Amino acid sequence: MSKLGIIAGGGNLPKKIIQACQQTKRDHFVIGFEGMTDPDCVEKSPHYWSSLGQINATLEKFKEENVTEVVFAGRIERPSFSALKMDKRAASLLAKAALRGFGDNAVLTLIIEEIEKDGFKVVAAQDLLDDLLAPEGALGQIEPDAQALSDIKKGQEILTQMSPMDIGQSVVVQEGIVLGIEAIEGTDALIDRCATVKRDGVQGILVKMRKVGQDNRADLPTIGPETLKKAKAAGLRGIAIEARGTIIINKDEVIDYANKSNMFVVGVKAAS
């Protein structure tokens, strides 16, 4: 089995992939980013600490370690351009990204292209872990009602229309009113923000979908138990995610929490 290079961002997904490698005795090497990657998840694996702007050093390290396949795992939080310590290769990519609008999807697509240019094969996290993607339909005991389905449809329409602008993957809708759209702050901050503007009446819903044309090997929408806990605390009653297009971390825990909290989690087809 080929040696796997893991580009480890935030969240629990890097830990899941590292554990899978350890269980199957697969050779692996981890690139971590200070302030983003959990040190505890990489400490028992061979690893190297880098920064987002050091693309050439990262790829050279993979070559030294005889890595042949690379996976993106976890949330990559992009800092301001002024805070990036860019090498020449990163600066060149930045110039190309400017032509594509600087969105996360555009930048990640360029990085994948750059990695493959050096002879590595970029693989998807969902191809390494079984049962990682959301199925279609309700995951727990609670089903969305007619109002929820209407809000989900509106959320999907909004995200589809926003997709060419490469802004975000999530929106919160309450009885047809858009409470918030995800931007650079991420889903957790979106949920927190929407808690302050929610209306009386039927509770709102978080809708999370891939961007149209998004490369499935990086930055897929992701939820886990903490997403549900935040949504519950913010007064939301459910989460709709794209079936076969969203990663669920600790699915059993997600279902258990949804059932106990009288919330729904439902996988829906991508808007056509």
C-alpha cells in the first residue's frame, strides 16, 4: 500500500484518518499547521509543522518521506494574505488565484493542481474511511415537516445561486427568512450569529451543501456532534446536508444527540 501524506487541518477528521492508518498499519506522514491542527492528533505519527504559505517546503517534505498519495483532512482556515509567509511557489499560486476570484474553492483547486504537478495523487477523505458521507433521508427518528422542507428548498436555492461567487457552504433559514449566510467566519460562527437575530415562531434550519462544481477531494461540507449542539443552543431545530456530498464525523453520536434533542438531520439531494 502506498504511503499517505495527510494535510491536517482543524477538527476531528485528521484524527480519524490517522487512526485508520494506524489500525491498518498503513505508512503515513502528517503535515500540521500551528494554531489550526490539534497537536494531540499528530504526536504519535511522523509529522512536520508547516505554514499555509510554505507550499514548496511541504511538497519537498512529502518527497523526502516517499509519500505518493495525499489527502486533505479537516478544516483549513485561510489567514489574511498579509499574515501568510509565502514562498515563491505560494506567491505564484496567489497570482493565479487572483484571476479566479480568491474564493476557497478556487484556491484549493489550484493547490490540488500544484500537488499533482509534482507527481502526487490527491485522494478524497471519503475514499479512505467507510461510511463517512451522509446518506439520503433522515438520519434519526425526527423527520422534517412541510415548513422545514420549504426552508430547506430555499436554502438550497440560495446556496446554488451563491455558488459561482465561491463564498460559503451554509445558510440558516427560518420560515422563509434568511437569518445568515456563511462567509469567511465558518459554520460555527454563522450559527452563533443567527442565534442573535432569530425570530419568534417555528425555529430555523441550517442548510449545508457543496458548491457547484466543487472538487470532492477538499473542503467538503462537514458536520459532527458539536455542530448539532451549537445548532440546538442557537435555537435551530434541524440540519439539512447534501446526501453523498457532506462528511459526518461520529455519525452514531450525531444521530443519538439528534434523537435526544428532538432535532432532525436529513440528507437531501443536490439542487438540480
